[in-house]
Amino acid sequence: MRTERNLTRLDRVFARLDREPERPTHLDVPRMSRHRVVLFSATLAFYLAIVVAVLTTSWLVRFDWQVMFFRPYQQWPEIHAFLDYWVVLGQRGPTAVMVAAWLGWRSWRQHTLRPLLTFGAALLLLNVTVGAAKIGMGRLGPHYATTIGSNEMGLGGDIFPSGHTANAVVTWGILAYLASTPRTRRYLSALSAVVSLSVGLTTVYLGTHWISDVFLGWAAGLLILLALPWFEPLITRVETMLFTLRDAWRARRFGIAPAQAPAGAGVTAMIPQRAALDEEPPLRETIGAARSARPPAYLAPGPYTARSERTPVTPAGSRRPPGADRVPRGTTSARPVAGG
């Protein structure tokens, strides 16, 4: 009786790390639906409202100063050391390396460049939009404020909106955006929301940002995530172009026709085409699909006789046709009796 070994959790993890034989067909690409357009419009209105409230030195600026004078880092000094490390989850360098490594593995496993290209497009949008807003408004942070009650705008600062907060929203939110299933997307969306909210509030605790900087950083990062479906066609064209260049390079490097280049490295091995026209076309064989060896046929011991030399026998007797000198069973012999 054949029994199969039960897979442990570690076995399932390593099986998950193996590369899939071909690109999955169930991957869902988000589209700019009506619901997403409404969310984008509402977030943009919130973004503009924060900017106007700070420019006009409204109640929001007064609230900024109240939080600054409260000095949260002095009210709860026991968590200061932990939050110094927690705020790293919003820094561009460390988070980009971690997320890019994860998305790079997904790109390799699923035979697609979309995860990496989408992450690159999100970071590019983040640098352009948030960087331009920081330089354009030039707001000073709480540690460098000059006049109590002022909005500190146009003084050469670069903290409005909060880059830590916007980067946390985009970096961790892109994992939810690229999730393969709706259930995973919900869980990752909740996780990214908690991380981005906590990182933004941590910057206020440390005194590096006004509370209005954090509000605008949340809105700026969310706008980028909501606008990504508009860039999906461009991402698809770039991916197609990169694969075309890869196939052309393989054709020059290994002598393989571009149309017959394998879809993913390590999945199939192709024998290069031969120059002669009378030779057979190249063969394609899947790597790892080894044929199982058949067990040798069992031969009975003893002298071997050919089939033609053996007389087939059935339960009714021999199937050899009766000859002239043979008498069928149940009949008397017709031979003459000698000596008659």
C-alpha cells in the first residue's frame, strides 16, 4: 500500500518559495472604477483643504502650536527609545529595500515585472509630488519655528507634507495594492493603515512635524495609491518592451529565435536552432520532468522456447487440426482388422 508523507508547515513554506511553472492567470489588476474615482476626488479635496487651512493660518495652525507646546516626548518619555526605531518604518531607504526585495521575489516567481514596475512608478510619483510640495511651500518644522502662532510657510523648510507619513502610506500600501486575493488585500490594507497612522503620529511625538504635516502626508500618499490604476497601461507597455529586449538579447547571445525564446529563465531549456535546413527543428523539454524508469520485465527461469515452437493448449485440448491418420473422439476406428 502506497502512503504519502504529510507535509509539515516548513515543507509548505519551501513549496511556496518554489517558482511557478508559468505566469498565474488569476492575478487581478486594479482598475479605475467609479468608487475609486470618488475616493480620489474626496482625498484631493481633503488635501486642498489642509493646504488652504495652513496658508490662511486658521484653527489648524493654532492646533499645531498647542500640540507642539504639549511636547509629547516629555509627557511619555518611557516610549521614546522604542519610537525612535519605529519611525524607521517611514524612512525611504530601509523600507524601499525591504519591499523591493519582497516584490522582486514575487516578480521572479510569477514571471512578471509588474510588481517591481508598479512599486517604481509609485516611488517616482511620491518623489515628484511630495518633493515639489515640500519645496514649493517651504514650511519650517517645530524645532525651527520662529514666530509663535504663525504658519512658518515660505521660509525655506521642507516638512510640509510629512515625507515619513507619505512614504509609509505608499510603501506599505503598495503591498495591499498588489495583493493576489481580496482577502489578502483587506488584511494588508488594515496593516498598512496601522503602520502609516502610527508612523505619522510618531513624528508628531518626536517633535519633527506639525500635526497638519501628518494630515497632508496621509492624503498625499493615499492619492498616489488611488491614482495607480491610471498608470497600469503604461506599466504593461514598459513590461512588454523589457521582455522584448530580453528576448532579442537572448537571440544574439544564444542563437535562439526571439519568437521561441523561453518565457522565463529556468523554466524550459531550448536547444538552439541548427544552421542546416535538412536537420530537425529544435526540441523543447521541461526541466525537472524526469521520466520514471520502468522496472525490468520478469523472465521465468529455465530454457526459453520460441512462441512458434510451443503448442497452444486450451482446456478443450489441442487446437491442432486433425490429420488423416487421426480419428475424432467418440467414433470407432475404420481401420481393417488384420488377419481377416
